[in-house]
Amino acid sequence: MTLLICGAGLLACSSVNTLTFENVQIPITKEYEQFNSIDSLISPYRSELNKEMLEIIAVAPKGFDKGKPNGALNNWSTDVIYNSQLDKMDNSIPSFCLLNWGGLRNSISKGDVTLGDIFKLMPFDNEIVIVELPMPSLGKIEEYLISRNGEPIAGAFLKQGKISFLNVPKESHSSFFVVTSDYLMNGGDNMNFFEDRISTTYAGELLRDVMIFAAEKQGTLIWNNEQRIIIE
Amino acid sequence: MMNRRNFVRNSVIVSGGVLCAPSLVGQVTLAKPKTTKLTILHTNDTHSNIDPFPENHSKYPGKGGVARRFELIQKVRKEEDSVLLLDAGDIFQGTPYFNKFGGVLEMKLMSKLGYDVATMGNHDFDGGLEGFVKARQFADFPFVCSNYDFKNTPIDGHTQSSTIIQKGEVKVGVFGVGVEMKGLVPDVKYGESVYNNPIDIANDRAAELKRQGCDLVICLSHLGYEYKSDKVSDKVLAQKTKNIHLIIGGHTHTFLEKPTEEKNLIGETVLINQVGWAGINVGRIDFEFDQKIFAKRDVIIVE
């Protein structure tokens, strides 16, 4: 290596920059609570929210728990979503409703049901969609339900590995309509069979809003522990 | 505990094919070396977590909380001259605060905390484009969204493709890249927003910020840290671009213990950092710029 020092502006080299860094990921804990100087900005919102979330909107006659392959919460959640879409299609009704066990985030305890309880059950702003699938895709859903040891369904049963619809004859159609959420339609929880979709209709309603409406309407929540999925 | 790392670049000004050797300049430096420090604080995926998690929470008992984050930020601001506060998106959605108030409180609080810049995550579309604009009115900081084209949407004019912030003696360029909305965000929520290739855009933006004399170029990214598939992530972004020094990431809720060092298109080191979600942690990176100035006639040539 040869080092040369050049004279008088033959070449311009004005500076050399070096950059070094230090890092720490700082956990936010109680340690920082001592002054709490902006809590006054939050507290009016918190009070308003709590007031609303503590409002009693229904009564649960028993505890609603989610289960695999079946559970009272699975049935209640899918029933209210399915029923809300029964009159939404021209000349037809959706074949069944499919949600996911993982998406039901909280049980409903026996006794008073608050608005906050439904928010805890369904915190996501997922929207209801009606997805049209070709009849051959039904086999993929059957396989999926078996592999997952069941997921919440309404309007259908799974027995001996086959789905039967309660309200729509399978034989006369080349496609069927599933009520679900936009999250699952987009492949959430590996529901990849929705990629086969022929058409999608957005209901323009959130699952949670429909659940709230249904709870208020029922007054006493309808407890149903029907075994809709039977896996041999 | 801080880890000091000698990293990124010995960025050397090269002209006329002549290379200056940084390890040797010390010997011929005429002016005194000058050191400038810049402290970066950052969050991602705060998801409307205004209050701390409850003490009986199964995973994060008593963690997080915006009021506490404010105290931490105030403490750092007292100790340091130059602080930059950044967020990498998904400010909205996750608690009833968003459902009820549409993101207004999140924006008010971020303004109060003194955020300098943020970018949009996929959940920031959850209130629809008009919902974002409505809440955004309460934010007094810019949103940088470089690869979303909002031309024919209500958001048009409410975000910008990059920004330059002078912090002390350091000129910092910040731009932002977001994840593809299709399949992630309902069509009706993003309307006619157009998603452009984040790699191409990042290269364009970073080159432009460098051209405008930025000493440091930061990319706020909501692409996600890493994927098994070939989907574009922060790691891919780092490898396929140049002129970016730091990527502040989000979307995948990744709790990194320390920033990842990745090599860019021309072999320079790029830092990637991400701090999980829900405001449980705040990332802090302190950059030190050492500028050794020497007279123009004292050029060193290494052969």
C-alpha cells in the first residue's frame, strides 16, 4: 500500500464520517408511572369507554365456553352470524357458516353479559362476508374440519367425514355459499380453500356488531350444546 | 445496558477514483474531530393499547401504557440534546379505544408524546380512508407513505413520500414503506389506493434523500421482519437496497433483542430494529457521528 499526500486542491476530499451506535430495548413498566402527567388527557376517554363497556346487554343462563370439536360458544357465535345473513341473498340462502375457534377470544360467564364481554369475545373489526365456492371445494373444508378437530359451524353438520347442509339441497347446485369473516376468507387460520372462491359479497357488518345486536335481541342468550361435528 | 457497536459505515467521500483511507486520516487531520450524537426512540404496532395490560394478564402482566411511555420519553429528552421519535405503523385496532373513538385518542397522544414521523400499517386502514383522515387531523406530525399512491383517494395530501428533519447538526431523511393491502385489508377499506413495489421505491427515496444531503436515512417499514416465503420483508428490503442506514420495522410483532445487522446491495451494513407490539417496549438507538474534517489539499491516496 502506498500512501500519498496530494497538494493544493487537485482532488477534493473534505471529510471522513464514521457512524457508531448503541442500542437498548426499553421495557415500559410501572417504573415510569411516578408522574403520570398525561393521564388526565386519557381519563375522560377511559371513563366514557368504561361506562359503555360495563352496560349490561343480556343475561347468560349458563356459561358459554368454546370447545373442540363442539361448544356452546361455537354454536352461539356461528348461529347469530349465520342467521343475520339468511335474508341477504337474492333467490337463495347461504349454505352454512364457518368461523374459527381461535378467533373466539373469551368465554361468556353465567349471569349478566356486558357490552365489554362481547368486545372481549370478538375484539377484531372483522367483517362478515358471503363466499361462493365451487362444490368440489367442499371436500377441502371437510378435510380441514377433521384435521383441526372441528371449528365452529352453523347451518350444517359434519358426520362420517361429510358435511350436510340443513337448509340447502346440495345436489341441485354447482356451488355453495359460506358465511364467514373477511379474515378467514383471506386465508386466516390456513383456510386456504377460500382461494377457490367464485364470488365474494361483503355484508357491510362487523361480526361483533351482529353479535351485540343478537345478544340484545335475545335478552337471555340461547344456550345450545348441539354436537354439530362428529369425528369418528 | 447499552451495547456499543462500531458499525455501519466508514462513509468516505471519494472523488476522481481516489479512495481515502479512514484508518489513516487521523494522522493528517488538521481540524479537531467532531462528534455528534442522535438518539432515536421508536415504537411499532402499538394497536390502540392506551392503558397497560392488566396485572393478571397471562402474557404481559402490567406491561406497556402510553402515560408511562410519555414519562420515559420525557426522561430521555432531558438527558439528550437530539431525540427523534418514530413509529412504524399499526397505530389503530386492538382495544375498544379504537372501536369507540376511531383513533382520535391515539393521534392526540402521539402528538403529545412528540412523535416526529410515523408510517401507516395495514390496520391503519381499518377505519377506512376517511376514518384515517378524520383521526389524522389530531396528529401534528407527518405520515410518510412512499409506496402507497393515494392520488384518487380521500387520503391524498394527508401523507407524504418522505421528510427531512434537521436534528442538531444531523440532517435525517425519513421515508416509509407499507405492506400490500390486497388479501390483508378489505378492498372497501383501501379503495383506490395503489401499492407500489417497496424495493424500487425505497431505492428511489433513499437516493433522493442522500442527494439532498441527509447524513442519515431511515426507512419506517410495515412490511414485516422476515418470511419463509419470498414475500418482501425488512431483511429482503435491506439486502436489495442501498443508501438506507436504519430500518424501523413492524407488522410481524417481532421482539428483537437487539438490532439485526444486514448487508445491503453494495455490502454496507444496514440496521433493522423492531420492538414487538402494544407499546410493551420502546427501541432506543444512539448514533454517534464522528466527523474528522481536514483541509481539501490534504488528500490521502491509497493504492
